[in-house]
Amino acid sequence: MAADEVEPRVLWRPDPERTAGSTMAGFRRWLAAEWDQRGDGGQPPAGPDELYRWSVTDLAGFWRAVADFFEVRFHQQPADILPDSTMPGARWFPGATLNYAEHALRRGPGRQNNDLAIVEAREDGRIERYTFGELRIHVAAIRAYLIDLGVRRGDRVVGLLPNSAHAVVAFLACASLGAIWSSCSPDFGVRAVTDRFQQIEPVVLITVDGYAYGGRGFDIRETVRRLRAEIPSLRGTLLIRRLDRQADLPDQPHPVIEWSEALQRYWGARPQFDPVPFDHPLWVLYSSGTTGLPKGIVHGHGGILLEHLKALGLHSDLRSGERFLWYTTTGWMMWNFLVSGLLVGATVVLYDGSPAYPDTARLWELAEKHRVTYLGTSAGYLQACLKKDVHPAAGRDLSRLRAVGSTGAPLSVEGFDWVARELGPRVQLASVSGGTDLCTAFIGAWPDRPVWLGELSGPLLGAAVESFDEAGRPVLDEVGELILTRPMPSMPVAFWNDPDGARLSAAYFEDFPGVWRHGDWVRVTRRGSCVIYGRSDSTLNRGGVRMGTAEFYRVAEHDDGVLDSLVIDTSGAGEPEGRLLCFLVLAPEAAEEDVVARLRVALRRELSPRHVPDLFVVVPAVPRTLNGKKCEVPVKKILAGTPVERAVSRDALSNPEALEPFERMASQARETSTQVPASVPPVSLASEPPSAR
């Protein structure tokens, strides 16, 4: 698709005074001094464009500079930086040893001992605070408990925990001794948790007995009991009581100790950090698991440390004295990214609860109350605020807020415009794109590059992003496959239970050998900015015109009568010339005929006549994964006749009941010997639409 010839409006421009004092500017000045000291006649990169080009051509020089600038402590110095950049198989900093937790907590021992590390805010209004010094004490105690239980380097420890200080302490305690961390949110179903944890054979489970969400309490002790029975590798359970009533977990099949008791028993333990190899596993994250078991994605201590120092220190410009809140759960990679705010000395603000309770303005209230500097959320939340006519700054003091982050899905042009209009030119909209695969964003915001309407400011340092056409050729100002042509340190060191690397290679390097295919559509503009168009494996290909589903959703969900939507192109799913199907979740007061009539006009005008759906179907909800992603590919498979149990794992969904209308469509198609019926049985709207969770 050709790009629009007109340059979009600039929503935000860097403030010269802020830019001059940014960590990015300090990094460039430091580089200039280093270049001068070398005395080899070379010229250091001057501005953002030159700095970016250097960062993706001299990978070893750039990442060594990041390590030196942020004073990464190597217990053993690396023998090299990147001796072989071939993908897959690139190996970073061979011979080096370090520890992630040591860097997250290194502000504790000295004069910054009383700097605030964590603010935990709960939905019920309860607030807890931890200084860096207090955080070190708690981490040391839980580390001592784990060691006493026999946990050693390489053992796995898992957490079924809300976004809380307990989760941060537990993770850092594991990392400090070289154990491997993995977590799920307590609202995951037992099968979803078991599918993730069972495959990594953990030795310790750290869990709550319940959690609060949307003004209600949820008891998960039955889930915990089943987990303990179904994961035979467990040797102990550490229980955090959040319910009013006394927990009653039996001391079988292994011992249970309460968190408060463990702290008391091991209080006063000395903080220690075991040096581990650069690529030693830090944590295991998971793919969505919509088809089969979720893949365990393993990241290393050193790669995550360097990448998050770069992303949070240079691009987000976070530093000591600033407050960083990203709305997330422990089952999403953004939780891991949020915790890394500690690496740059920022105060991490953790929120446990619904972002829409008691109303949709909840996150803006938290930003005011806790003097948040950088507020991160999802594109879905910002869109919900737009539709609910929320005015974040009305009656609130958001003077400390300088950036709003957005990820999880492409943010619509209307969403960009709403943030700029409501918060003004002083607040930067940091829309970013990346993924669980690298546990970072590789396209996003810069402190010294503008934000254009509907666009991400550009690839981040060290991320060699290109757009490839079907023949594997780079294209500019055209939509193509998002490709990383050079390795990054936070790429997975492995998939779990993939000893020869075959599954990892197939996931990223099969279609375009030697480069990383991420699975998104992207357009790189001549300004260097980028536009994300959604997943490339659920493309709308109408009459040879390819389009990402995100473009469709931008138009469909702009309509006030549409709460959510799902678009499926059945081409190739048993139908050589398939049809375009649009499933709508309507607002309670919306009239279906009126909404459909408006959408037909809007889609024809904004996209093309080819992209007006052949059929609109009203459904109670759009199936989503536990991390909130729309299930486009699984639904397409179901409609093509694939049995549901083979198309998608129900336990990987937050709302498996939402599959029922699609199952009925597929069943009717089989009965009439057609691929997709011309009409579907009436669908009741009695079910409540999904929340903005």
C-alpha cells in the first residue's frame, strides 16, 4: 500500500531545555568525550539520526558503550562483545558474568538508601511504600528462605501473583541467586497456569490466596490446591494472604509457609548477588498459547539488563526522582519492563486492580495522586477513555506527567489526537511496538524526535528495523513485514524444551533466513517514523490489496455504537476467493441496522470498496487471549472447519465462552456444505460486553 503523500500533523515537539538535560543528550556528550579520548580521528554521532545509524551498524561498539555509560558491573569482563552476529545463534558478551538483581537494587547501600523504590496502590485504596534500602532487606530475606528450601542456580520459581511489591521482591530474590523466575496473573484459570508452569518444572510456588478486581474479591485457593497437586516438581509453597479470612491450604503434598513468617524467620539476612553468565536465564515468558501449549520464551540476565537500561534510561528518559506506572498484570511482559524502572533509579508505581473501577478515569486519578511522571497503558484503555468522553486533566493536577505510553495494539489516529488534545503539547505520547519475544519495544519514542499523528517516532537505538516485501526486499513508505536485520541482546536465549533450537528458528527465521520476522505489518516513512498495521498472519487480502486488521479496527471502532470488533478474511481458509466477515460488539443503545449502514459508508471511504465486509454479525464478545489480544487466526481456523480444540486452547482465553457464536457458524456451514453461511442464527445480546480490562 502506498503511503499518504501529506505529512501528518506534529503532535509533540521536544522541548530544547528538557532535551539538553536528557539522559540521551548526556549519552551523546559522553560518547563525544570517549571519541576524543581515543584520538583516532573519528567523528562521534551528532544527532538522533546519526546516533541511530551508528547503533545498528557498529553493534559491538554501541552495546559496549551502553554498558559503560550505565556503569554495568561485570564480575568477570567479557572476552568479546559480539564475535558472531549470525541469526539465529548470535552470542553476546561471551565470558562476562553479572547479575540483574544487583543492578536493580544497587541504589540501596549508600546515600540513596532512602530513595523511594516502590509505591504499591491497591484498588481498595491501600498503599504501601518501599525505599531501596527496605527493598534490599526484603529481597535478602526471601532469598535466604529460598536457599534454605534448597533452591539453587537454574531452579525455577513461579509466582501466581498480582502486580504487587511481593511479586517484585520474589522475582529479585530469585534473580539474585541465579534461579529462574516465571509468573502468571491470579485471574488466569487453573489450566492456563498449569500449561505454563508445568512445562518448566518449578520447585517453589509463590502465591496469593485471592485478589480484588472491579470491586469484588476472588478466592483462588482452589486453583492453588490444584496447581500444587498437578505440578509434582514443587517442594514448597510461599503463601501471601490477601483475603480477610484465614487461609487453610494443607501442608501436603509439600510444606506451606506464609510470607510474613518467612520474612520474620530470615530477617536480617545479608543481601548477596551471585554472578551468572551474561546469557544465564533470568525469566521465562510465554507466547499466547492459542494453539497448543504456550511456548516458554527464555531471556538472559545480561541481554535484558542492557536492553532495558537503553529503553528506559535513554528513550524513556527515566531517572531517579521520577515515577513510572504502567498498567499491567504479572502475566504480561510489560510487568517485567515496569520492574526494570528500578535499574535507572525510578520509583516504580504498581497498581493492583481494574483500570475502569469505579470508573474509566481510574488511571488518571492514580497519576495525579502518586505524582506519576510516565504513565503507560494499553491502546484499548486510551480508546475506552475517548469513547467514554473522559477528560484526564479536568479537575486534576497532572503537572508532573510528561509522557503517556501506549502499547498492546496499534493506537488509532483518533486515539493519538485525543491524547494530544486532552493533555496538550507538553505531554509526549510514547506509542511503542515490540513484543514478549524480546521483552521490549523496538519501535517507539525518542526524547529528541517529534511525534507525528498516528505514527511511532522511529526504531529505537540498536534495533535494525526494516519493512520487507514478499520477495524479501526492503521497502520504504510501503506496508511490509516487520523485520529485524541485526541481532539484539534481548532476543531469546532459547525456547524452553527446545534443545536444538528448531522451534525458535521456525518461529522467527523460517520465512526470511538470516533475519528476524516479527509477524507484524509495518510502514517505515521517509521521516524515519513507523506505522504498525497489526499482525501479518491475519492479513486482509482483498483483490490483491493487502491490509493489516488494525487499519480496519481504526475505522470500525471509531463508531460510537461499536464497543469491539473482529474482522476475518476467509480467503485461503478453505475458500480460494473468501469473504470478509465483520463481527461487532454493540453498545447497549446502538441499533444494529444504523451501525452497519454507517460502517459500510465509512469503510468504503476510509479504506476501499474491497474492504467493506460481505457480512456483519453481532456477537456478545470478541474472543481474546489472557493478554487481551484478539483471536483472529483461531477464529479463522474455526470458520474454516477446524475443530475448536485444535484451533485454540480455551484455557489460553480470557473469555472462552465468546467462541460459541463462531462454533455455531462453523456447525451450520458443515450442515449446509458451505464454508461460511450466508446468515447465522440470531445471537443474544444478553451477555454483558467485555470490560476495558
